[in-house]
Amino acid sequence: MPATASDDPKSRLLAWIEADQAAIVAFLSGFLQAKSPNPPGDTREACAHVLGLLAADGLPHRTVAARPDLPNIVGSFDGAAAGRHLVLNGHMDVFPAIEDRPGERGQWSGEVTEDRVYGRGAADMKCGTTASIMAYRYLHRLRGELKGRLTLTVVSDEETGGRWGTKYLMETCPDEVLGDCCLNGEPSGLATLRFAEKGTLRLVFTIRTTGGHGAYPHLSGSANKIAAAIVTELEAIGDLKADMPEGMAEVLAAPEVQAAIDRSLGDGARHIVAKATVNIGVLRGGLKINMMPDECIVEADIRVPPGIPRDRVRALVQEILARHPEATMEERTDHSYDASWCDPHGEMAGIIQGNVLALKGFRPEPIVSLGGSDGRYWRWRGIPAYLYGPSPRTMGRRDEHVTIDELMHIVRTHTLSAYDYLTR
């Protein structure tokens, strides 16, 4: 007797997801209402929201925490036959909220309107984490048809480096969380998937002078003016040339990949994927308009692509500092790290591309991520990690949101891709 559509496991998965759309949207809305800004990083409210769903569905899970305010959730189950180990990874902490303006939508509203779900962390990355949780939930129902093991990791502390999140899990329960491959829902844009990401240098410059009255600049240098000169000179970092790993430059130079980069990340993104960039996140100095400031603090976030060793950037920064003896520099080593990458044509990349092609009619192209993710912890250990998630364009903005179509597409793609990986 021929199989019907309902007998096909992937058709069943899609039917379950379709039937649960309202519940999935409501879960994300509640997740966004559970405040988890980092700093300070307290994710207990968000963790409780996730635990409620896992417990209600009777899904295997436990909490692993180095600090009570930074819990991590780990759950695993085995299929009916031996096979490979896939790890789903997402984080609960989000950027700190911008102060609300009167009459505007609150940052923690979780409001669902006009086919969108709004809230701090909607794009980065509670939509993607929701997809991981839902994939874990649905595949548990089909565990008798799977080979190998599926693990869910829902972590804290990603926004400040992962010391108490993914890094802590890898140090305390590596056999449970390393696996053979990692799938993550960080915002990539639907037209691209990420097989690599830039590294970072987080640098804090402190400029100190004598200071004094603003009408007497002959008596002291201005800490703010020196800071401005340093900020300008740091732009030279963008001129460093990347010697990318074999084959990566060719992948990124393909016309279809260039077009997909701009489509997902915004016009002009293709020009900076292979370049180092500098963002001045904090510049703080001065007390009064007619005073020369005696101190200025500059915090710089430098993103370094594969092929530019961070020591090259450090050497250039030291050259800049040598021209400004009033300045000192400290590197925030807890959130500075090397670039990471895996095979842009790896098996999971092909699985994701095949499922998106079937669902949406296009093939997401492999690119290097402009921002960071916990995926690096797997890649550094030689384990492939791929990111596929919603648009990154609104992350960090007052109106951060995802569309319901994006949310449901990411849930479908992650669920089907995890199934494919664990049935081969």
C-alpha cells in the first residue's frame, strides 16, 4: 500500500508546526516579555518561561548553572538506532533595552501586530532559540525513527562572551554538548546561512591630561581631542588585507553570494564581509563646555575577518598609541576572540539549503557572519556549526522585531534539517 502524505515523517512535522502556529507565536511573545538584558545578564525569568514548555511536554532537560542568575538549560534524548550527535544552540540573554519613549511600544512588550512580533531580542536571538526549542520538541515525538542523539542547549551570557554560558557547558559537560555538528538560529537573514564569523578585539582607551579652563589650551592638551584623533586613526584597521583560508575568498566572491549578502544584511554589506571594521561604542569625556577635559574613555569594538590575525591589529593599535603618549589601552580579553569557520559546503549546509529551497524556492548562500555567536566554540574544536535565522536588520533597534513568516520558516527549517541529519 503506498504511503500517504501523513505517513511521511517530514509531512507530519510540517503539519504539527502548522497546527501550532498560534502557540509558537504566543511562546515567542511570552519569551520576549521575560526580561533578560545583558548587562546585567540575569536570565532567570526567561529560563522559567522555557522550562515551563519543556516540563509541560515532558521533554528531557536539566539546568546547569555556575551562577544562580545565569542558568543554562541542557536536554538530550537518543533515537532508536546508533548515529550522530546534533546539538541545537540558542541564547536567552539579549542587548540591554533602550529607554522607552512616551507613546512608543515598550521594549519588553512582546506585542503581536501586523504579522510581526516585537520586543528586545526578537531577532537576536529569541526567534532562533524558539526554533531550537520547537525542533527539539517535535523531534522528540519521532525519536523512534531517528539515529543518534539530539541535544538542546539554551544558554545565558552569550552577549558578554559566553563565559557562564556555552563556554561553561563545554568545560563541565563536554560529552553532552559538543556533538558532531551544531545548528544555531542567530539572525542570518533568510537568503544566507553562516559557516564562519569574524573575530573581535574589544579595546578600552583611557586618555588623561592635566585639563583646565577651555580658554587656556596652551596649558594642557584636551583628552577629548586626543581621543578624537585616536578614533580617526583607528579607521586604518579597515585597510588591512585578509589572507583568507583556502577557498573562502572564492566562495564569498561568487556573484550570487555577493547579491545574497546585501539582500540579507543590507546594501553595502558585501564590501565589509572580508574587511576589518571598527565601531566606537562608547566615548565619554568632559564635564562642562568651557572646561578642557582631563580624561576621556573610548571603547572600541573591532571585528576581524578570517585571514587577519588579531596580532596584526594589535600591532597597528600600538603604532597609534605610540603617537599619543597620553593614552593607555586595555583589551577586554573575556569578550575578544579569534575568527572561526567550517566548511561552507558541509553536510548540514547542504541540508539547510535543500530544505529552504523546498520551503521557499531559493537556496541560501554561505557567508561569513559580521557579528559573533556561540557557534565559534564548536568551530574552534573542529566541529561544524551553522547559523540560519531571521533578518538581522532590526536587532538592537527600538523597533526590534521578526515577522511571523520568518519565525515559522525558521522553525520549519531547523526542525526538518535536524530530522534529515539524524536520519541519514
